[in-house]
Amino acid sequence: MKRRFHLPPWWLRARTVLTESLKAWIEQRAASKGAALAFYTLFSMTPILVLAIAVAGYFFGAEAAQGEIIVQMQGLVGPNGAQAIQALLAAAQDPASGLIATIVAGVLLLVGATSVFAELKGSLDEMWGIRTSRRSSFGTLMRTRLLSFGLVLVLAFLLLISLVVSAALAVLERYAGGIWSSSGDFLSAVSSLISFGVIAFLFAVIYKMLPDVRLSWRDVWTGAIFTAGLFGLGKYAIGLYLGNSAVASGFGAAGSVVALLVWVYYSAQIFFLGAEFTRQYALWFGSLRRERQRLQEHAP
């Protein structure tokens, strides 16, 4: 008698969540959401990075903070995208003349930095089926902006961690290089692992804080690790695509900005797929599974 092969439970659960996530991701029109998010990100990226550099630069100096930003961005978006970001930062650091101009510039900086997170919140609420009133109160608007500004501070904190880790790894490599010949490869692997953890932490904070739904940390960490893994794979895939296609070179001087926009768009698709994965995991196997079962029992 032949023994039947049974798939392990974890595989069946993963298949269920992945299948439901892909179906919902398509139904939610993630392509349109990604286009809107790419537009907001392009205009919010400079204010976000300027604020992050200002906070991190208080401890390590503005030049060190900006240098670390460019290094990290080059690893994420490639040399063309990093060149565009460097040009945007250089233009943003031109000093404004006069007190009124400085105040106006500061207000615009805060509004610009929080716009992309406000857009993210709206998209995530829509994915969760949360109905928001068309006439949002001033308090709701301020709460969204304050929450978005809190995420900007989280980004600044992560930049501080990146600077500390980079400095620590540089010291370790200097002292371990003469003792262990393979120390460079090992420290490079450690750096990649820490970068993965930082990105996963950022996704976890966004999935936990932005949508108006209560999720357990287990739900968001499962989705965040999945999204960070997809983000790492997508980074290399997008890099290969930009490096072997004429999508950026055909735009001449604006090619670096186009390359950055393409990277942001496809990264947004990964982000929304990860958000849908988090949602489906919570509904099927996480903290919201009883609510899903209750709704199914009362469904006509």
C-alpha cells in the first residue's frame, strides 16, 4: 500500500496566505496605488531626508549623516537614483534669506515630509476596508500629520543606528583584518543582516502604526519579514532592469530622476503586497482569525 505524501502544515498555511494575498493585491488595484505613492514619495523624499539628516547630524555631523544616506541609497536605488537624491539634497540645502522665508520653508518641509506617510495611511486604511469620512475633522488631520512626523523621527533613529553600525564595523574590520583574512566577508554579511533587520523594523512600525486597525506584533512582524525579503530580492531585480534597459538613458539629463521614480514605483508594489500579506495572515492565522470566522458564519 502506497503511503500518501502530506504537505507540512506550515507550507499549507503559507500557500493559503500567499494565494489570498495575491488575489486581494490584484483586486485592490495596487498598480494605481503604487503610482500615487511614487508621486508623493518623489516630492516627500527630500524633506524626509533633510529632517533625518538634521536629527542624525546633531550627533554625528551633517556631512557624516548625508554621506551615510547616499551610501545607503546607492545600495538601494543604484548609482543613478543616488545621484538624483544627492542633487535634490544639494538644492534643498541652499539657505533661505530672511526670517519669514525660513519659517515658510520649515512649514513646507514638515508638510512635504509627512505627505507620503499620510498617503500611505489612506491606502492602508482602504486595503483594510476602513471607511473614512469625507469631511475629516481638523483633529483627525493633525493626528495623521503627527503620526506621520513620528515615522519621520523613526527614520532618523534608524539612520543613527546605521551610522553607529557602520562606525563599529569599520573599527572591527581595521583590527580584525590582520588576524582573520576572511573578516571582510564576515563583516559584510553582518552588515547585510543588520540592514535587513532595520528594513524589517521600519515595515513593522508602518504596518502597526498607520492603519486604523489593531494588530498584534506577531502579525506585523510576520508581514514585515516577508516584505523585507521581497524588498531585498526586488532591489536586485530592479537594479538589473535599470542597468540593462534604456528606460532612464532615453530621458537624457532627467534619467537619474526617472530611474529613482521607477525604483519607487516597483518598491511600492512590494510594499502593498507585503501589507496585503500582513492582512491575510492576521485574518487567517493571526489575531483577527476569529473575527473572520464570525463574519463567515453570519454571511448569507
